[in-house]
Amino acid sequence: MLDESTKLAPANIVRLTLKSPSVLSTDLVQKLNAALDRAEDIGSNAPIEIEIRGMDHLVDSPAWPGATDVMVVSKWEQVLRRIERMQTLSAVSVHGHCTAEALELLLVADHRTVSHGTHIHLSTSDHDVWPSMALHRLCNQIGYARARRPMLFGGVLTGEQLREWGVVDSVTAGDAPFEVPEWRLSAIDPGDLSMRRRLLQDALDSSFDAALGAHLAACDRTLKRMAGEHATLDPQSGEASAA
């Protein structure tokens, strides 16, 4: 069931707002799953936008994941994987001082933004780094050399640093409203997006020869879609006919 933090925005965009710091809890996992269920119920053209709002300052070392257990951690990783594999576009925006859950959500999104002044605190209250799948994803996305220091020793990642590394797409003004650019919503076929995302994710674990078949199948699918889009219009009726 959706609560007030999950809203159906115009143009069938499902929006979810989360606060940071937070505790990795069953409630948090349920909120994400409910938003994803809503997007799936609407259909493949319903993007999901997740906005994470942090604090102006974090005085003490933040505690993520907090008091939890491995079963909840497993469900959290499952919902992150679900976002990573969804059939439509996912977008995450982060604002303010946040804990590591913000990074975990950024790393599974298609469109990623942070506001100016964003800081993601990686260390737990014990000054340790939470060994989640974010280590795996960050290393795959930016390389071992860049991921090594923050993932081994913790610290704070700034929005500008994440932009420099290519982890996020843009750094926006602090008071700018969060919304996915219209061209990304209108110009992307959800099926093609999901297909290309899957090919990118599998590229790091597949040899060229093993990946070739999947890429050829994807090319064939795209060619057939393009052929359909280029069907000519009858000048009298305005109806599509075979090209």
C-alpha cells in the first residue's frame, strides 16, 4: 500500500521521497517495493523517481544501516536489484548530507542527479564502511583505482566528485525541483532502455564471444522497431502503410 511519501505524478510518473539518515528496515523496503509495484501496474511507460532528502549537517558519524539483520539486508539488496532490472526508466536525486543508502540507490538508477552541496557519508557509526553490493557496483562502474580509497577507508563523497567520476549525470542548484528531463521521458522506448541496460550490466562478466549473440538479438529487435517507425503514411488517409 502506498503512503503519502509515494505519489503518482503527472504523465504517469511514480515519485517516492525518502529521508536520510534512515535505518535499513522492513518499512523502507516495503516503501520501495510499493512504488515499484505501482509503476508496474501502470505499465512499461511509467518511470519512477526516487528523491532522497538529507540533512543540512551531520554532526556525528552517520549510522547506516543501523539496527537491522541479514534478512532485511537481503530484501534490501533484492529491491535494489529489482530497480536495476525494471522495464522502465528509474531516476534518483539526492540532496543534502546523506548516509550510504543514497549511494546504493544512485548506483542502480538510469538517471542520476545530486544538488549542489550534497555529501554522502560512507562510514558507519563505528567508522567502518558497510560492505554492501555498493562496493561491487561502484568498482564495476568507475574502476578499482577510484573505488579503492572510499570503499576501503570510508569518508565523504561530494556531489561534484560523483559528477567527475561519472556516477551522476548532473549537479543541480540546491533549490531546483527534481524532475527527469522531458527528452529522456519522451525519446526513450522502455523496452530498448531495459535491453541496453542489461547488455551494459552483463558486459563486465561476459566475454566478447559470449555477449555477441545477445547483442545481435538486440540489434535485430531494434531494426524491426525502426522499420515499423519508418512505415510511410498514406497521403489521403493519413494511415500507416508498409515502407
